[in-house]
Amino acid sequence: MLQYSKQADERREAGPIECWCLHGAVGVAADWRGVAAELAGTGIGSRAVDLWRFLECEPMSLPDFGRALNAEAGGEVFRGSGRALVGYSMGGRMALHALLAPPHPWQAAVIVSGHPGLEDPAERSARLGSDAEWAARAFAGDWQGFVDSWNAQPVLGGGAIRDPEASRRLAMRRREIARSFFDWSLGAQAPLWDRLSEISIPVLWIAGAADAKFLALAERAAACTPHARLAVAPDAGHRVPWDAPGWLAGTIARFLRAG
């Protein structure tokens, strides 16, 4: 049964293991529903986190988000045997910041289509500039035009991916989404490559076989992370949770049970 907590968070209680799932940029907690249902079928519970609620009252940096998420999860009573942190794209970057902010409550992590950070200052500056333009369009421009342009990016493959209800709730978050293009921009993120060695829990890095850029990033990141594995989603691009929800849930379940 789908339950709601912390406003728009979505939780499915299905067993002693629980995955906290972080959505991507211009996303909503409901984006995890397909994967969450598949996970529940394997006896693994999930909580899809509404990331926008962290930006409702004030700006929040990525390191501050990591500490806030850890404090929230650590402060809740949990009677299961383990918690895992799962992040997709932007959510993967945010998950890394939580893992690098000890003490944390996570026993394992899965990073899907994630980026540890840009190392070239010029690239970071350019990304900040482009994200500022996205922020302006999200906050004050034509909303549907903004969403269509976002989905049309080559890395995302284009096309609508949400039901009307989820799209409506997403539009209600346009202020927080605009804020995220500043606070959580890849350009604002300090590169984490040299810090991946600090992560002491098992980490599964996942990328789509058709997503050459992020597959290369995942291969490099897995080599830098002490207890890491790499899994490649066949016939999937950047949006693995939509392209291969069954494969993703099964891969996460096998990883967590093996760990």
C-alpha cells in the first residue's frame, strides 16, 4: 500500500530493508513509483523523498542537504534490518553528499546515472551560467515550454514521462525547482572524485548502456569507491528508472541481499 509522509514523500512498507529514493532534477517523488512497486514485489520497502521540501523555506547547499537528510533518517524509528540510499541523476549527486557527511544511517547505496562532479573550473562556470537560464525559465517563463525543453535535451532522450497528476504537482514546485538550479547545480558542486575513497559502505554504480557519458563516469567512479560494484542497464539510456524499472529493481534487490 502506498503511504504519504513528510508531505509528498511516498512510502511502501514491504520488508525489513528500506530504500530511500532521491529523484532527479525537475522530478517528483512519484517518479519512483514503477521501481518502488517492483521493489515491493521482491520484499524491499521504499521511501521516495520529495526533495523540493528541503528548499521550501530557505536556500540549502548540497553538503547541508546531505547532513539534513542524514539527520532526518537517523531521527526516525526504524525496526528493519537495513536502510539503503538510492539516487538518480541529481538525486545521485545528493546521495553522495549524504554518504560523505558521517555519521549517517545508510548500510548501502545505489547511484544511478550520477555525476561526482566537474573538475574543470571553466566547465563549472559554464554550467552555472546555463543553469541560471533554466532557473529563470522555471520560475517565470511558460511552464510547459520549460518542461518540454528540459525533456528535449539529448541526454534525456525526450518525451513525456509522468502522468498528469504528477505533472500538476511538479508545476506547483516551480519556485523550489528554480532555486535548485542555483543551490544544487552541478556547477555549484565541488568535485567529489578525491573523496569517493571515504565511502566505507557498499555502493552500486549504475548507468544505461546507451548513455556513453554517464557509463564512463560510473566506470571511473566505481574504480574510485572502495566497496563498489558496477551494473550496466541493457537497452537503457540516462533515464534508467523509466527505461528499465524491472531490471533496476531486480538489480538493486540482488545487490542489497548480497551485501
